[in-house]
Amino acid sequence: MAVFKALEDCHLLIYNDSAMGKETADKSARYRTRRMARVLVALSGGIDSAVSAYLLLKKGYEVEAVFMKNWSKTVGLLKNECPWLLDRQDALRVAAYLRIPLHTVDFEKQYQKNVMNYFFKEYRAGRTPNPDVMCNKEVKFKLLYDWARHHGFDYLATGHYARVGRSDKSENRKIGERSAPIYRPNKKPINGHATLLRSKDEFKDQTYFIYNIKSEQLPHILFPVGGMKKAAVRSLARKIHLPNAEKKESMGLCFVGKIRLKEFLAQKLKVRPGNIVDQNNKVIGRHEGLYNYTIGQRQGIKVGGIGPYYVFSKDLKTNTLYVTNDPEDSRLFIKEVQLHSVNWLAPDLGFKIKDLRLIGRYRHQGELVPLTISKIKKDLYRVVFKRPQKAVASGQSLVLYRGKECVGGGVIA
């Protein structure tokens, strides 16, 4: 009988002829002629996705690429710096260099509806949204994932710094954090369930942005660079002479590009100036709209006196911004939050949770902090941090971990 083996950090199906024993020659030939797994790589034009495509080709996958057009200059930006045309040109160059087909899909209407409308709505409500989290939830791992599966691909691969692992239900233990579940077309993964793990490069880890992936999707997702350091990815891109090997890393809003937040928000949100009040309840200046500020912010607060000042509260009813020049002001810290819109990736969690001890972070590249979480009611949880945390803002995502495993996350109320 064929032996299935999971390669390190990939799901490629391998058949070991020597393990077939007394199988007939005809049956052996039939095993060898079964198709290799088809992978659709989300090619953004950047280095990480380009190297991902190369690594998959080296592993023997049948690889095709896709470029997503989610935002264009026809959509009304005040300061239009949308780089999608340049990104697509880079994706075309990479695809041509690697000799793989490149599809282009247009999700602009859905992106506007599900990501940008959310973005403006949250700021209008005084919260601090994370459009990158919503983009991955609603576009990359929903629309694009469904597109890939509908078009017959076994896997969707992205350039995220994350890993897929495998948990063995029968032995109640983790199997090799760098291994991945084996996927067989039209069948379930072998031995337990797939898990989402932090990347080898802890600084670049992007599980914070992709915690909304569904557990049933994980067996069909690949993160080829998740087991590499960023420096090694860049070095490999240069070694194999990828045409975008020297491209700088994108730091702008997901699929929109670099924005001037104040001007970008002003196209949809009416500017309502109001008072800035310090910790002594003294008016010390005027703000240009509460949506321009988030809890803990210290830059852009244009007032006199002894600074810097930090935002510790926003009152939408009175349109007042409260600040303090004491970085250790107790009003900047919080011990407990509530969590909603929670997605659980671990099958053993999410039901009767009470005082479950985990670790979590409430911003990308933030410190992993100890906490306990308890379920209050359907889709509402109480989180208590072991130590008070600074600058925790409503609307941010709190992502939860059990060791290296990302077990889920939600939105801070």
C-alpha cells in the first residue's frame, strides 16, 4: 500500500514505490500517474509571494498564480497613490520568469463593500479598525479561496509568514511544528486536524492578520515561506534572480497603498473640531476630529505645554479628546476587555470556556501577554490580562495563542 509522507512545510503527496510490497506492476504504474496537487499562488508583486511560487515549483506542484485587483485609481481617493498597476506588472514579470500562468481577478466592488465601508464605519464610531485583518477575512481567505476551490485547485498558497501544522487526535499531541497536514483530493486530512502556527521568523509573523481563517480551510492552505526568515527569503530571491528581488516591502493599507490617514478619512467623515482636555480636566487645545486619534496615540496632538501627550479617552457625545502627559497614567492601562466576533481555530475550544489560560497580542508585533478568557454568552467573551495593558483600543483584534499555535481571536469591544 502506498505510503503517504508530509514534506517539511508542504502538503505534497509522495508515493513510495518500495513500500508497495507485492502490489502489481499495473497498480504501481497507476499510482505513479496520479496527478500532482494543483496550487494557486496569490501573487501580489512582492518578494514573499514570488519566492513562495518558486518554492512550490521546486517541490513539484502544478502551480498557477493569481493577482487580485481590489482597489484602483477610479475609486475616489483624495491623494491617489494606489500602486496596483505597478504591482500587477511585477506579478506579470515574476510569472513570466517562473513560466507559470497568471490569472487576474477583480474583487474591487467586494473590497469596497466589505473592507473599506467597514474601515470608515469603525472610525466614525470612534473605534480603531484593522483593515488588513478584514481584507484577509473577507477577500483573500474568502473570495479568493472560494475562487481557487471552484476552479479545481487543491490549495491556495500565500506569502504570509505563518505555518500550518498537524495535531494528532488519536494521541492527543502535536506532530512536528514544521510539518503540515496531508491533503488528499476529495478526502479528509490524515491524522487529526490542521493547526495554524506562528512563523519561524517571530518578528515577521503574520498570524495576527489571518486568525479568521476557518479551521476547515487550513488543510487547503500553504504558507511556503513560513519556515524561513525574511532575510533568507530576500537572499533566495536574489540568488535565483527573481525580477522583483530588490523590491521594497509594502507598508501601506492592504491593497490600497500608502495613505495620509487624515486626508483619506476626510473624504467620507465630516470634520468636527472639539476640545482637547488634559488629565487635570483643563482645556489645552482643539482637535480636528476624534476619528484622527486612537487610544495611546502620542503623535499629532498639537497642543502646547509640557508633552508629549497621550490619548486616554474619546467622548463622542461631547466630541472631547482626553489626554495626559504622564506615560504611566493609570487611565492608559486596562486589565479587562470583552471580545466579540471570535473565530476559533482549535476544535477543542470555543464552547464551554471558563478561565482558560492562553497568551495573546492586541497589535501586530506586540508583546505576547498572559491572559484568561471566559465565555459570557454567544459570541461574547471576557478577557482578563495577567497584568494591566497599555493603549488597548476598541476595534483592535486580540489574537490568542497556545504556545506556538494560534487558536483564534476576536475584536475588542
